[in-house]
Amino acid sequence: MIGKLSVAVVGLCTALSAWGQEVPADFATQVPLTLSGEGPWYRLELPLAAQLSARQANLGDVRVFNAAGEPQAYALAQESAQRNENHALTAVKWFPLYADADANEATPGVRVQSSATGTLVQVQPSTPLAAGDAVRRGWLLDASAIKAPLQQLVLDWVSERDGFQRFSIEASDDLQHWRSWGEGQVARLAFADERVEQHDVALPGQSARYLRLMWKGQAAPLLTAAHVQGANALPLPLVWSQPLAGSRLKTGEYSWQLPATLSVERLRIELRQPNSLAPVTLYGRREPAQPWRPLSSGLLYRLTQDGQQVVRDELPLSGQAVQHFKLEIDERGGGLGPDTPTLRFAVRATQLIFLARGEPPFTLAVGNASVRPANLPLATLIPDYNARRLKDLGQAKVDGEWLLDPSPPPDARAVDWKRVGLWAVLLLGVAALGAMAYSLLRKPPSTP
């Protein structure tokens, strides 16, 4: 009889465990996935809407289910703004690029002398130039010593050249074939007894041995320093939100509330009016009851220079978890006009890698404040994992448009009645089985 009771207890616990297993209906949002490429591992870049739908800031309530409603093993690949913080800037050599003052050529011709390792030793004009006719059009930077993708360029130049410095950026590995890396802009401005300087330029995160900087519509300034930052691995891209409306607290102060607490790495403030100049200080906090903490400061502007718009409307952040922002503007710059500016925020993309088990279709589910994180380390999910292999995995994408749930997220402190019910049934079952066992033990043995 005792053996039967033990079997009953084990069966009850098994049934309760199955009853308590997570199913898609336990989550606020479920969206179908489409798979492509070779499995069984698939890589999904979570859309920003998925992060906004999560009830946990660490995305601990994200799951993938198969057609039978069975949860899939998965891992999260997340990166923060601090990932490359320890990658020091490397000083690089720079060489002036001269051209004739009357020449119309966009790029000066040069003769280059390099060492056996490719390091530049000397750069001279391809044709001799008279001292009075030579104009410095740009600079050639030697980044051959950096064996990593280039992410940031930092320049310094003589103080006599204040204002904006705009130039094109080209990259090459052999000094013969050049590819465009867009445009760069640095600035040194004086405002209200203060100096505002912008020295850094973002690079596309690609490898190159040499960089060519060509100034537009003006002679290149005399550089005094040039540094380049590389990274061992390319970070995941930033994902930008839609414009978010804010509110005016008072003259020169605006606030915004994000849909959720997020690790924000960059903000973009709308500058509607041309010729706007706004020194700003940004504050943030997670909860309305918390005090404001300074996060960033800088100079935002939208100016017209040489018939073109020069815009700086972004503020970099360190990736701290924030939900509320406040922007204070120095009104001596004229402010931002009568309307409250909109705000766009950017977070680092998050990739979800899962092991497809069972039959499709597979479903991404998110939105449950009470579940525990179930993600595995990548090295556990993929035993022979390496960073290169991640790019070769199959791809998963959200099928259709993701609609955000307009209802407010449930209070994480609310009672989980499903969990309470499970424990109540388990305790009642164990108590009933214990009472049965006790009654059997007290029953006097039958006499022969």
C-alpha cells in the first residue's frame, strides 16, 4: 500500500509540473516566425517592438515555441555601449595632401614611399608645386598598425581654425583603390564664454590600412593629432525608435517618458527650425520618484554653412537603464522654438539564437513579468560556438507587423494566482496522501 502511495505522489508531482509548464498563452504577445537558411540553430534580431513589449528589462520573459507549444532552448546575444570602452585610441601618422591652388582636381596626385610592412614613410605631390601655389587639400592617415575594424576617428587641429570642419572620408588597403566611408565633421565653437569642441567622427566598423580625408570648399586645417579606435568584434547595430512626443516643463525644459525601461545608447532631438543653436544638459531616471541624474551634455545645432545644412542633433549615452528623460537648454542660444521637440532613442540590437526542435511554425512570445529567465549561454546552446559561426546560422524573422500592446504592463509585484493555485493543489494532495498513510499505519494488524 505504501508503494502505491509513493507512485501516486510521483504522479501528482508530474502532473502538476506539466500543468505549470509555460505555454504561449502565458505571454502578452505572440508573433509567428519564418525561417530561412540551414538549421537547426536560427538567429533572430529582435525588433525594437519586442523589447518594448517585454515586461522585464533584461528580456527574461522572451520565449520561442514550436507548433506543439513546446518551449525551445535559446540564448541571447546582447552588447552594451561599454563593450569597446577598454579599446584605447591608437595614434596614427598623418601626411598632408597638397594640390595647386588653381587645380580643379578633387584629389591631389601623390607619390608614396612605404616600408616592407606597408607603413607610410613619405607622401609627396606627384608633380612639384611652387611654395606659393600649394594648397593643403586634405590628409592621408596611416592606420596599417591597427589590425581590427575601425570604429572612431579623433582629430585635433590648430586653434586658429575655429568653426566647422567638414570633409569626405575614403578608405583603402593599397593606396590605389579607394572606397567611400561617407563624410565627417568636427568643430570648435565659442559660445557664451565657453568653448564647445567636437573632435570625434564615427567610422563604419570596417577594416582599412589607410584613410584619406578631403576638405570641401576650404583648405584643410593643420592637424596636431590623429587617433583611430579599433574593436576586436563588430558591435550589433543600433535600433532607432519612432519619434516620441514630449512635454514642456517650463521655458527651456522638456521631458519624455519611454514606453519601458531601456538601455539607451543614443538620443536624437528634433531641431525643426533652421539656424538653431542649443547648449543642452540631459538628465535621466528609471522611476518618477527618483532624483534626476545627469547623463550627457553637448551642443545641438542646425545651421546653414556655404549653402548647406550642418546638423548635430544627437547625444551619446553610456547604455544605462532609463525610462524618463529631461532636457535643459541654455536659452542664450535662442532655444528650440515654441513647439516641444520630439525625441528618438536608440538601443543596441539584441539577437536571439534558438535550437529548432519539433515541427514549425515557430512562435516568438514575450510579455510576462513573473517568469524566470530561461536563456542559456551561447557556448552551451552551440557546443562548438565561435563568433564567426554566428553569421552562418539560419535566419528567423518576424512574420508581419508587430503591434504593441496598448495596455499598461502588469505590476510585477501582483500575485501570480496560477503559481499559488499550483502550490495549493500540491500541498492539499500531499496532505491527503499523508492522512491516508497515517490512517493505514494506525490500523491494527489483522489477527490470523
